[in-house]
Amino acid sequence: MATIGQVLKTPELGWRRYDCNSQNFSLFDTDFDLSSSDRFYSGITNGQYIRFKFFGKQLRVIAEVSNLPGQVSISIDGNKDYFSLNSKADENYVLKYEKQFTEQAIRECIIKIENNNISFHRFNAFDIDSSGYLIDFMRKVSLYKKETGKIFIEDFDSINPEWIISPSESFSIAARKGFIRLNHTADKDVMLLINKPQGDIAIQVIADYTPDIEGDKGGLIIYQNADNKIEFLESHSINRSKEHREWLATSTGEQWGFYSKVDATFDYADSDKLEATKIGVVLKKGVSDSYKPLDIDRIIITSGHKLKLRQLFPNNRVILRDENGTTLSINQVGKLNTGIDINLPSLEFQGTIEVYDEQNSLIAEKKALFYGGDIYNMGSPLKIIMDSKELNDTDPTNLGNMIEGKRIIKMMVQNENSVAVHNLKISIEQYMEKVGYTWANISLDSLAWVKQISINTLSANSSREFWVLVTKDLNYIGFEPILFNIKLQHD
């Protein structure tokens, strides 16, 4: 294993190299120049920088050293460190900095020249662990749904057999299209219940219910048994809204929080504790000519009331907008965090999430129908599978040995997430510019070979096979394993 100060003309096994050349220059945000000898170099100016993003858990900085002074700072996700390019002798491709993390994630790195007034600084390459990759700095990153929070939605076009209604004669779905109506009874509370899903949940009830006199009450119920239950009730108030009422209950373990929608947002009202077995709606007993029935329009049950965003950068700014583009909230990722939970105005919400970096550049955007408890990651949801193993688990991708001048390898691109991927492009490139291979082509049918294949849509939880063809140079004799990188791009 290489150590700091050692010359590394090529990356070690388990590392992927990105040379500071014209091909990779657009991947960086930098005010360095590109030399004719494929190096990034600075002028004699303090503050010049190289900024880039990568997905991975290891990073190496490969640079040119000389006998000229000058200090370099490196900041990864806001954590700052320093190194020097000073040496007694001039040398290229020297390992000058290495950083390891416990897990893979999207990270942002800024290298800056400090305390410099007489020397140039030159960088040759950046090495990332072979299961990671450099992210095009100017291209927006995908936000993909890792896990859905949606559990159950009831629109009451019919009666779902999972509902328990007691007394059974106290309801109607014929009285009003698209609603279920609960009618008062003289001596029993009317309950519409469903078994509580496992774990933490949230339930939202959208109803048309405006009691006009004292004693007329109805609302949410969190139920354990006849003796142990929590009721969050709507009752007569001179300040009540004549619009549909919306109630929300959220659970964390046995702790419940209750909210009522005022205008467009839910306001906190109360909390209580109960190990619930069922959840639903209750209409309190009592009969009067002025009592109103409780018409329920919709019930939404999710795994939480917040949208969870993960694999972000520290200090990212996240904006939530409605479908008309109106800003509903602006949220800041913590300095030491890579995720954030955002309150949604409803457990089902059509809108847009925008993620901005510290320079106020839009780096990710997602328009979707969001549900409370949804988990979205920033990055790519795709995997490449070969011989039942994900390629990211190999160091690097070893396609085996060449036999009779060529080798065909069957692979699979897999989308294990809950949303489709569009405009997918797959290509293959040689690892480390190894000599001896004339080309590596790719195909969707193992018949027509091209440099890049395109898949318009890869549906959620689906996969697609493809083949890689590697052909050996006729003048090359050797048995070195074939090492290649697979490149994925998608919207």
C-alpha cells in the first residue's frame, strides 16, 4: 500500500484514477489552468481553488512536488486539513494526501492555495476507491426514491373489508358520492377503525364536518381497547372554518402527536401516550335534530409525516415548492449532517424539492407526488450485476482472461427502487488505459455492438440484460486480466 510521498504513476489495485487532463477538466469547478502536459496548475495567487464532488469513501491527491514553498488546504464536506507540495527534488505523480471514510457517500472537496506568493502548484490526478466515481460538477444529480412512505389510502368509492365499522348500521356510502357518512346514534359512539400498521405511522383524515351546537363531537381516535383510547375531537366553535376539516395524528413509539389544519398548514394541538392496536375516526353518541353527520372524504396512512432526504452535502439548502412553484419552506442541512427531514403540508403532496449548494447552484431537483415517510437519496439508484454480484463490490471490475482473442460477458442493469429511471445510457471504457485491447463494445442483444447503448425507461423494480465484447489486439501476447469501467448516465 502506497504511503504519503511515494510516486504513483498508476493507481493501486482498488483505486480509480481521474487524471487532470482535458477529458476530465469539465468535471471540476476551478480557476486553475490546464497545461499542455495534462496538469492543473495555479498562478502565483492566493485563493485559487479546485472544487469537485465524488461518490466514495476514499480519496487520494496526486501532485507535482518541487523545492518552492506554498501551503495547500483541502476541505471535504467542510472539514479542513492542510498539506504541502514542497520537496527537495522535483517529481511528478506524488501521493500528497489521502483521506478515508467509514462509508460511501456523495462528498464535496475544495482544494485551495494558501500563503503563496512565489510558486506555482501543479496537480496530476485524483484517485477514488474503485467502487466510487467523480461526479460531473456542472450536472445536476438525481434525487431518487429509496423507500416509499405510502401505506394505505382510502377514497371511499366502496367499502374496504379491512375497515371495522361499529355499529354496522350507522354508516352510508350512498348518501354522498366519494364520501363515507357516519350518522349519530343515541347510545353508542360510532367508530370507523382499521388495524394500526407496525412501526411509526401518521394518519390524516379529510372530512366535511361542522358541528353547530354543543355536544356534537367527532374526530380522530387512537384505540387500544374499550377502556384505553385517545380521542382528538372536533366540536362546536364560533371561530370554526366552514371548509373541510383535516386532522393529523403521528406516532413515535407509543407517543402520539395531534394536529389540526389551519389555512394550509397543520398546527400542533396536543399529545398523549398509548400502545395502539387500531386507528380511525369516531363520532360521539347522542341524537339531536341539530347534530351533523360526519362525512369522510379521504384517509391517508403513511410511515411518517416528514419527507426524508439523504446523501446530501452539509450546508445544502433544500426548498419545498407546491405544484404552482410557490415556496412553502426553506431548510438548511446541518454543518455535520448529510440528511434532513422536511415537514410536508399533507401526507400526500404534489410538489417540487430543490437542493442548492453553498454557492447557491441548483444541484438536484425532483418533481413528484410525495408521501410522508418517503426517503429520497441523492445519487443513482442503479446497480450493474455480473455473475450475481454487484460490480461495486469488486476491486475493480475483473472481466476474466482473454480466450481466443475475444471475450463476451453478460451483465445486467438493475433498478431496485420504487420509481422508473429514464434516458439511461451505458458505455464501457478501459481501466487505466491498458495496452493490448483494441476495443470494448456493448450490446443489448449480443448481436449489434456499439460504443453506447440507450434504454428509454427502466421500470421500477426491474432489470435489463446487456453484453460486453472485448477484443484483443492481434499483435499483443499476454494473459493479463481485462479491467474495465462501466459508465452509467440517466435523467
